[in-house]
Amino acid sequence: TDAVLTTVPVRGIYPYSVHSYSQVKPHLVFNSNDNKLYFPQQYGCEVRIIDGNSNTVIGDALLGGLPWALAWNATSDKLYSLNQLGGYTSPGSISIIDGASLQTVSTLTLGHYPSVMAWNRTNNTVFCASAYSNDVRVVDGVTDQVIDTIAVGNYPVDVLWNPTGNKIYTANENGN
């Protein structure tokens, strides 16, 4: 039925995520293992967690910076949040949140202005593009460590995993 079934009230403002330079849009991530929804509260430095069964907010995962983009890892039942820490030219971070306990289990430093990421289910890795560092950091989904840094074109603003060829693609704002 094409109708609103329920409205879940949440506090705070700006439940948004930036996916490319100058493009802001709402961003929800669904956890099919636990029937939970996540969305970033940028000015609360937290991720709101909604139970999909009861349609109620069940908690917040506190972060060390402004949550900018989210990705969920179905294999390891983890949520990843890219965080802005001090502006476009400061190193950012990625917070790793356990999907069952809803606790932040690790925070890693990334390049300058991390803005987008993609999860690769074949290799259980997360690819995090940092626009001002012109690179993609690869995070291992099991060890929660950065295992590689890949230099890419100028100002990567999007990243996509292609499961058919098991390849990662980046779109670079200032040329490929």
C-alpha cells in the first residue's frame, strides 16, 4: 500500500549524509541480520538506531566526529561510519560499530575529507574514499584495520563495488 505506515520521532537535526561534493541527501542504512535501521545525526556526533520490528529508536552509537556516510557489513554484522573531525583538510576517521551490541568497537584514522565508502562482500573489505587525500583506504572487515591505501585520481567523490568482476570503481570530481 503506498501510504505512510508509521512515523518514528527522532531528536536532533540534520539526519543527512554527504555522498558527493555539494550533494546532500538523507541516508538510511538497513541491517537485514537484526532488522535495524541506522542514520547519521551529524550535529549530535552519533548514529541513531531504529528497531525495524517496533519502529522505535532503541539507541545511539556515539562517534568521535560528524558522521558523514554509513555502510553496513552483513558478513561481520558491523556498521561503518565515516566521520569528519575538523573540516575538509583535517584527517577524518571511520568508526566501526558492532551490529549486535551497538557499541563502537574501533575508530581508525583515514585520509583528509573521507566522504564515501563501499563494502565488498566477496573480500569482506570496506573501501573509503578520501577526497582531499586523493586515495582510497581499504579496511579489513574481520580485523578492523586499514590494510592498504590506493592512490586514485583527483578528488574521489564516489566509490562503487562491482560484484560481477569483484572490482572497485571511483568517480573523481577533478578528472579520472
